[in-house]
Amino acid sequence: MPRTFSGTVFSNHEGVALPENGCGITVGNFDGVHLGHREIVARLISSVRPLGLPSVALTFDPHPAELLHPSLARHFLTTTQRRAELLLSLGLDAVFVLTTTPELLNLSAEEFYSEVLCRCFHSAAIAEGEDFHFGRNRQGTLSDLKRWADRDSIELTAVSPVRISGTAVSSSRIRGLLEKGNVTDANELLVFPYRVEGQVEQGQRRGKELGFPTANLGSVYTLVPQDGVYAGVATIASGARYGAAIHVGKNLTFGAANKTIEVHLLGFSGDLYGQVLQVEFFQRIRATEKFEGVDALTKQLHADVAQIESLSQLNLEKPQAQRVSLSSASFSG
């Protein structure tokens, strides 16, 4: 009896289902959606367009590493929905998110190829990076995939890594940059500036007392850059965008024990409690530090805001291009 695989499909269109008449497909975790992913998607779309078939991405939730190595704490660069939004913005017709199960992870490379890529998705074309691995224990290689695809008359496109400053772009490279606070270089590798989102929670209200009210973000499930003060842009629920001074870390001046993400929206007045705030990071301004008192802290906050206001890269009039009309549905096959 054939195995059944299920999950969620995201698309810009309603009623998208498994492509019974064939598709072009790329498989991966796509964490962060970087320039290497963009190149693979572009090559896939080019190869499948003459066939008149849809181009789709296949990814996984939860990330396989969460099941394979549950003891290793790891923060990812994107949530599942964010990955889907970013991938769809590159021109794909749909993003299929397969539910990761022990049974799925136990498939051999050939079983994954035959049961998922062929039986479920009727793949007519496949595009993958040269370092692509798949199947149980990542045993399958691009050479294996090419051998089976050639046998079944499926077009396979092998995509060389995109290199910036002589080094291949990868999710782990981006993660390392963010962990060092180097958001500027990380953004050079990403399709869109690095972003976190969270719900605005009640804070200590110290910022308001100092003349710099902040939105305190909670429920942030992705990687937060190294502690420091950053320039960025915050998008509120209405879609309005504001330049932002972002403080990540403990409030050392007041002896705070907990790490927080506090966002001061330039030129905004109003109540944000309970709203989901999207915060893009553009540049690290300085490290966190302990000031001698409130006056010294306030003086530095004025300097931080003045510096952030002067940054031309904070283009508030231009919404991010990945805004898509996203619909989702369950699938099984």
C-alpha cells in the first residue's frame, strides 16, 4: 500500500492542489531564502516554462533537524509562513510544506525520489544545488538524482553555488553573521533584509518615561541578532512603516536580568499592545552598555535616534516586494 504524505500548500491562488499533470520542483529547507535559493528558483522557472507546467518548492515543517537532533537548541531564520511568502515572491506557483515525520525521514533516497517526487508530485523537471542531499541520513546525492531522473526522462538542472566575497552563500553563513551582529553583511546574502516578528507586550515603560517609548516584542520564534542597538524599519499591523531604533539585550543601566527586544518607532504615537510587529534589521549602531545614570542614557538615546534618522537606506515609502496575497490549504498524497 502506498505511503501517504500530507502538509500545507501556500500559493497566491485559491484551490491549489498536488500537480497531477506534472510540475517543476525544487526541494530544500530554504531557511532565510537567500541568493542561492533565488538562483535555483530562477533556473527552475526557466526550465519548466517551455513545458507549460507550474513551478513549485517542496519544504518541510518542522525542520528535519528538530526531529533528528532535538537536544541541539537552534533558532532558524524564518518561520514556515515567512519562507513561503519569500519563495512565492520569487515567482513560484506554490510552496508545498510537507509535515516532517519519522516515516518521512526514514525513506531512503530512492524511496523519496520515487514516492514523493514522482508519485506525489509527478515531477517533470527538478532544480537543485550542487551540494543537494536527500533521503535517510542524507545518503542521496545529486549524482543519484541525475541517474534516476535520466532514466525517467525528467529534466534535472544542477545549480552552482552563488558566491559573495569568494564564499558560497548559505543559511549557516548568514546565521553566523547574525550571531555576530553583522546584519549589514547578512542582508547582502538574503533576498530581503533580515526580519523578525513578534507580538507587542507590556514592558517596564521606562522608555516612555525617558521620552523614547518602545514596543517590547514577545513570541519571537526566529534567530535574534547579537545584543546591541540597531537601525531598522518596523511595520505595524496597518502596513505603515517607520524607521526604528532597536535595542536587543538586557537593559544594563537598570540592572535588568532578562534579554528583551525593544523597538522605538521614529515619528509614531499610539498604542501597539497586542499587535504583531515586523522588524527589519539594517545596521548595528553600537553594543549595549551600562550608563552612569538616566541623563547619560538619555543623551545616548538622542544620539542613536539622530544617527538612525540620517540613514538613507531606511526607505519607508517602498514596501518590501515579497508582500503577497497568501492562501493556504491542506494536501495529502
